Amino acid sequence: MESSIGSMLERPGLQKAIESFEKSRNVVLAAPTGYGKTVLSTRLVKIAREKEISAGLIHVVPFRALVRQIYEEKFRGAYSSVGYQSMDEVEPRDKSPYYLRELVVTTLDSFIYNLYRVPVAEMFKVVGGRETLGHYYPVLASIMTSTLVFDEAHVYLGAEAATGEEDERESLEFVLAALVYLARAKIPVIVETATMHSSVIARVADVLSRVNRGVDIIYVGERNLQVEGILRQLGRTPSISVEVVEDREFYERNAIEWTTKLIDEVNALRVAIELCQSEPVLVVRNTIARSIDTYEKLKGVCDVTLIHSLLSNRDREKALDEVIKIVERGRGLIVSTQVIEVGVEVGSRVLITDPAPIENLSQRAGRLCREKYKSIFETCRERGAEVYVIKGDPEKLAEVYNKNRVREVLNTLATEVTKSERRVDWRLLSINRPGKVSFTDILEATLPPSTKEPGELYKIAEYYLMSDTTPKTLLELLDSLGAWLSRSSVLLSVLVPPYESRKLNELEIVVVDSSRLFKSELKNGERCLEYDEQGRPRVVLVSLAESGEPVYIRSQLEAGLEELAKRRKLGRLVQSLTRYVKPRGLSRAVGIYLLAKEMCYQKGVGLMIHGVR
């Protein structure tokens, strides 16, 4: 692994990013998918320590599954002092909620909680109404003495444009306020992306350049519409430099012939059935319900695996293992939601996908033809890659996204593919060849993400971070506004039957957004959770005895479902959970879990929640 990482780090774009980091401390790196941006952190942490830039590095990613993958496949073994932070238990000895290892990979939500004085290791204690900051100062010291890398930044910095969801807008404002705070504190920051609009890149660089900090934008490609857009929006800002780095070797090696076709859903399924007998095929649907429906229709035709966010921890691991087996067998179907867009490398050269904003489509196509799977990669170079975009009404097929942006993408693809006969390259940022167009050209030509000024939540967050206000005051204010610190509200773990086991690693757990879960339960005639006679959700506390044996203590929450379903009552939910955190006579608590009925979880298919599935 070290040799492959070493050769990857020699790429010109990454070398330039290293030089810029040593000089200005602040870098925005735009490079194609598969370029090796993530492994750059293993080199940056060494440089930071050797040159006394920082004592460590915190690598921030949007999803829990990505934390696991980066920790296991890219960081552990490549650096001596490695840790991780997420709700998953990957390797207990390396879990580092206070970021005390030299190289730590963490979820964005965990980072935001920690920065906003709600340390994730003691969230229930702090949010539950006690007059305490927990161990906030150790984690603050870790953040203030680290280099911060925001990986896959398009997911959260362009979130509002991608989904149009109100809670995503809230998340964006808290992240932007955090970037301003870090800039003022002169903490080194690297922002990495493959599919960010020029307006967002310019905005991020502007934020980091405040208080007279230098920022280098490194763009791996050639001068194109996106680079022109960045320069135009920045104007004459002396503290921000834009450098285009050509990497001819990478571009030539990844000069794959992409074929893009618009296709109706019936024919899309027909293509999947025709191709899955002879090669791996990736199918991405925009909702869990649609992905399950597709899985059910195709599972008798080919080897098929299903991936989405409502699978249990054990089923998710099995699904990812099955992806590898499908690739090794050279045939089968991988059906997923958009959770596969970030970080997952799929050994396939064919994608069938629901329509989505151009950034999402390029991320989905970016899962294909990765060098990790050498035989597939060479096949892609010889035969090309195929992308089938399902056409139809965005109101029905792209309900989770900004409909106008999706509609414009479909129209643009119809023009590019059908009329001009130009081929869209879904990986490379710049294409200067006849008959070719990069996805970035389409991205820049279509409706851009919203660039409206930050609102009330941003101002609250900015003031809070610069003050000595307690988290209790902030959370009470957010509670009154029906807002939350992260993209989700409180994440809850749901235990799937059987509820007890002598081995903790045999427990099956689904992590669900609490607000979404309770609202869904209210809509469902036959509810999926266990309740007591008063309609309060049942819970089980899993703890360890002194002998190390797991102990299961059953109880119920103090509030009913109707109250819990109101977003502004989530503080009440957390308070209800706090009394279970430190049971007497036991060595430590492992977790607090809601209980799913047996009928509501189907192996390999996931948690059946009305309105969420």
C-alpha cells in the first residue's frame, strides 16, 4: 500500500498542493476523482510536524462509511499515530473523539459538534441540560493545533444547491461560520473537491482569505470555463492565487471514451439485465424506496447487492464485501442510493442512474473505472465507459434535489448527446479535444448553486464561536428556531432483533436521524418501533460488567412519540437519554438503542420505515 500511495503522491497536482501548503498554509485543491486527494493527508501531517506548522492533522469527511474506509484502507498502515471518530465502532483502541492522535479522520457532524463546544464523547451530558462543557478544552486544543483537511467538500459546502432541503441550508451556514472562525484563528486549512462549481470555490477561497491570509487555489487540468469563472468571481484579490497544474500523464491514462445516453426507466432495466450477465453494473437511484424496488425486480436475474443508509452495520459490511465478489466474478449488479457517490470505488464500467444535478452525476460516474480494479480499468481504456441517465419528470425522479437544476441538466445532456454528438467526459476537469466536453463545462453553463448571503443562523453561529457563550444557551436558541447543528438532528441507533447477544460485534444496528424517524412513525399505521403502554419508545442500554460481559438494561424514553416528532423538542429527547449514560455497578456504557420490531427489518434490504424507505 505504501508504494502505491507514494507513487500517487508524486503527481504534479499533489506536489503543487504540498508546496502551497508549506508557503501559504491554506489551499483549495480541485482535482479529478481518483487523483489521490485523500492520501495527501498522510504526507501533509508529516510535513506539518517536521516544519512545526501544526502538531497533527484532522481529516474531515461527510459520511460515517467514508471514515471507516479511509481509516482502514488509506491511513492505518501509512502513518504511525492514526485515529478515527464516528458513531461506528471500527477499531475501539483507535477511536479518538477528542482528536488526540496525530492523524485523525472524522465525520463533519462530529467535527462541528466538537468545535461548537458539544464534545461528541459527552454530547448527552452537555446537551442534556447539565451545567458542563465536558472535556471541551482538550478537543479545542487538538483543533487549534492541527491542520484541517475538508475532503469531499462539495457534499456539504454545496449542499443547499444539491438538495434544496432546509436542514441542508442550516448545515451550510454552520460550516461557513466554522471556516471563518478557523481563518481568524490562523489554522491551516485544505479544502478538497472534484465537482464544485466555480462560485462555491471562489466563495470558500474568499472566506479563507479573510484577515489577510493567503490562499492558493490549485486546479488540476487546463484553463477552461471553470477556471475563468473562478477568476471572474474573485476579481483582483491579491491574497488569493489561482494556479492551473497540468498532469498530462494522469489525463492521458484516464482519457476514457465515455458514452452517455438518456433512456427511459423500462429500457434502463432492460440494459441492466442484458449487461449484468457479462460484467458488473452500477445502478444508482435517488431514494431508498426506488433502490429497493429496483433490487427486488433484478435480484432473480443476476447476482445483486443493495447499498443504502438504512442497512444495519453488519448488512452494510456484507454488501460492500459482495461488491468486491461481484467484481471478482466479473458479473452482477450493485444497486445503491447516492450514498455511494463519495469514496466508494466500484469495479464497473457501466452506470445506470436517476437524473440529478451535474455534480452528483459526475460523482456517480466517478465511481467507475478506478485504477484500484486494474482489469476493469484496462477494459475501460479499451472499450470505454457507459453512462445511462434515466429521463423523466424531475418531480418524480429527482424529488430530493433542486428540480430546476435537474431539469436543466437533462435538457443540456439531450443537446450535448443527441444534437451536437459531443461526448461528455465524466472524470477529467478539462477536455481540449474535438467532439469532447468535460462535465465541468456543463456545470458552469447550467444553473449555479445558490450564492445568497448567509442568514440568521450564520450570524448566530459566528457570534457564538467568537464569544464565551455556553452551549446550553446556543442549543436552547436553536431549539426555539427548530434548527440543529448538523445536517441531521440527533442520530439514534436502532437495534434489530435479536436484541441481545453475548458478543457485541454480533449486534445489528441501524443509525437513523431521530427527527426523520419519529415523523415517519407518526405517519405509519403499523409502527416499526417497540413502545410501552403509554406510547413511549422502548430502549435498551448495552453496558459492560467488570467481567467484560455485555449487560442489557431495558427501559423507555420519558417522552411520547408525538412530542419527540417535533424537531424543537429534541433537547427533551437528549435529556431523556442522559439518565442511562452511566449505570451504577457497570464498567462502561456501550450504547443506548431503540428497538425495531422483527417485521420491520429485512435482511439485506434494510429497515422498513414508512416515508423513509
